[in-house]
Amino acid sequence: MKQVTIEVNSEILNILQDNKINKHDGLTYLLCLYHGLEPSYIPEDFKKKILASGIVNIDYKTNTYVWRIPIWEEQETGYEWVTDWMDLFKRINPDRRGVKADVMVRMKRFFANNPGTTKTQIFEATNKYFSTLSSGTYCKKSHKFIYEMDGTSMLKFYIDQIRDSGEVNEDNII
């Protein structure tokens, strides 16, 4: 099995150093923000120090984080592709597209739990799942394909199948 390495943007590492922020602490909090997680154990003064560094800002109108500097080297700045991914489900069964807010929460959680996963693998796994369906009636909703309420993931199951078969595509690391 081939190992996937994801590099943190060197500009972020420099900013953390320039602002005298411990690299590991800063990256831990930035990764939480990136994946939509709000840990309770991060001190407020530390959060303010990270925001003051200019890596990420808060858009108070939408109450979301806006990345000024991408966290990964050569990465997309967000999850813009998720809408296209959801539309795959819509083509199979319009009722199965799902709600973007639900999909985003689960997709971010999925990437937090599976850091070596690529966007290409997400699409390949989804298409592999679709090839098993005899009817669009039985297609899962997009957010349930990522994670069911019990924590099981059909998406992970199909990605693991692709990896085990050696069909791994290393492009588009998220």
C-alpha cells in the first residue's frame, strides 16, 4: 500500500513562528477549524492569537471561518466540489441529493477521521457504490452515504475497497 503525505503550507508554519505560536498547538487548533470542530479545551486568548495572525478570519455575517492562507500546500481553498459530488446522487434519484449543510458537516468529519483521503477517491468510491445499485429507489442520501447516525460509513467502505484493490489515485489530496 502506498503512503500518502500531506504537507502543511510552509507559509502557515512561518506565520506561527513569527507570532511565537507553538507549531503543534497552532496546527492542532487550525486543523480543528479547518474540519469544523470547536474543541472546548483551547483557551480564548490562544484563539485570539491565531486569529490575529491572519491565517484565518471570522466572517461575522455568516459566522464562518474564511481562510486567507490555505492550510495545505497546493490545495483547494474549500469544499467547492461537494456540490458536484451531491449532484451525482441527484442524477441517480433527485430525492437522494441531500442537504448541503448536513453533507458538509459529515464530509468535514470524514476528512478529519481519514486524513489521507483524496477528492478523486471520494468520487471513485461513490461511482463504485452507484454501480452496485439495481434501482435509484434504494440509493442512500448523500449525507448518509458519508456517515450513518451509528457512525458507519459506506463511503469509507468503498474507499477501502478501492485501496485494497490497488486502484489508489493520489491526486487532489484534501
